[in-house]
Amino acid sequence: MLLLTLSCRENKEKIFRRMVDVKDKTYNSSGVNIGIYEHIYDGEDYLSLYCNDEYVDEKFMNKIYYEIGECIYDIMSQEYCKNKISKYLNKNYSYVDKEENDIISKKTLEILLKKEYKEGENGRVLFLNRKNIAIKNIVNILRENKEVSLEGILTFRINEFANIIEPIVDKVFEIHAIEKEYDEFIGLLKHFIKGVDSKVYMINIEIDENGKYKVLDENGIDLLCEVEGSVMADLLVGVCNIEDVILSVLISNVPKRVMITGEENSKNKEFIRTIKTVFEGRVISLGEIKVNIDSLN
């Protein structure tokens, strides 16, 4: 029984490799053998999938459609980022120069081709939803037609595809802008610290099992209590979170050493990363030391 036929030229090898992958997966999971037939007709390259009728049902076909649909999605993503995304960025973000345009294009393609998105990853829900919609649309094309032209999909469906995934481009741009602003901010802080004398030798940041902080100087004085009793505290209320206050304390004192105790309890890993970046070469993490010692035992 003929399952599906694709006519393809430039991307023939990609489709063929995915068909081989589908064939291997199907055989390994169910013992069913799928045949791949390659032929040329009227100057056009064709790839077809065949299987014995008795094994074919709706569930079986859905797996085939999804695997091939995902491959076509990857090809369309590459096509979009190669020929369409620059025009979209120039239209909607005209202040972006070519170098930054290329960076966003590359980051967008990485997101589009990503197989999994980490829990808590910025934009994860949007990425998953848009990608699933795009693949579902391609799967519907395959389901409705036993024979499909890949070049036809790339030519006549690319604008529809673009409308689906362009919210991803917007999100990638937003993340890129935030990261760029963060890097510039960190750069300014590092530059400031290098030109300022240290007021204290060491500040110890203790993080308890509940993720709460205690910030002590080398004499055991609680620096957060010092802040709470100052004019600065009134200015910070409702404006800054505790991490901002701690960073402000560190910047104000410019310690030669920052000791972090209980890093593994931190609920804000980005904050810890910021401290280590700003005070590069000055941070001692007892958690990391313990891990290194344990690895030697």
C-alpha cells in the first residue's frame, strides 16, 4: 500500500534521511517493515513510502505524517530564516543593523529547530504552541494529499508559515534585547568595581534552606539590617526586590572577597550568576568547593 509520495529536488537528501529514520523507528518499535521507493518521472525526483495493508491504521499513519511533517517544518524554518526573516526584521525593527539582524536570525533558527524546550525557559509555551500549529498545518496537507510537492509547499505555504512563527521572532528579539541590556549593565558594574577601592575585605552571603538571605561583613555585622534602618530602605520599598538590595550592598562596599554559603538553596540562579560575573575572581562558593572535594573522594 502506498503511504505517501513526495516530489522534491534540493531537499531530497533530507527527506530521504528522515524516511530512513521513520523506517528504522517503525521496525524497531513494532517489527513492521516500511519500503522506500525512489524514482524520477518527467524530470522530477520522487520519494515514496510503502507498507503492507494489514499494518496500516489511523494511528500508524498519524506517526508517519508527523515524522515527515516535522522534517518539512525544519526545511521551511531554514527557508524562512534564509529568505524571509530579514525583511520582517527590517519592517518591524528598522533600527536593527545587519550584524544584529544576523544574530537574531541565527537565534530564531536555533529556537525553531530545537527539539525540546527546558521547563521555565523564557518563551517556552509560545515556542511550543507556535511550532505545534505549524507542524499540524503541514501534517494536514500530507493527510489530504497522497502525493505532495515539497517545492509547492515551500512556494505557496511559506507566507502562511511565516504568519504562524513570526510571534516566535518577536519573542527571540525581546529576549535578545533583554540579554543585550543585561550584558551592558554587567559591563558597567564590572568597570565601576575595578576603579573603586574596597571598603571591606569580605562579605558573606548565607542562603538558608528556604532560600532566604543573610548578608554579613567580616565582623559578623548583618548588612541587610543596616540597610533596613537607613534612609535607603525607604527609597527601596516597593521598588527593589531583596536581590537588588543585596547587589546594591555589594556594589557599595566593593568587597575583595564574596563568600556564598548555601548556593544550592538559591531560588534565583540568575542572581548568583550576576554576582559571580560582576565580582569575577572574587567569589568563593562553599557549595562548589564541597562538590570539588567530594569528587576527589
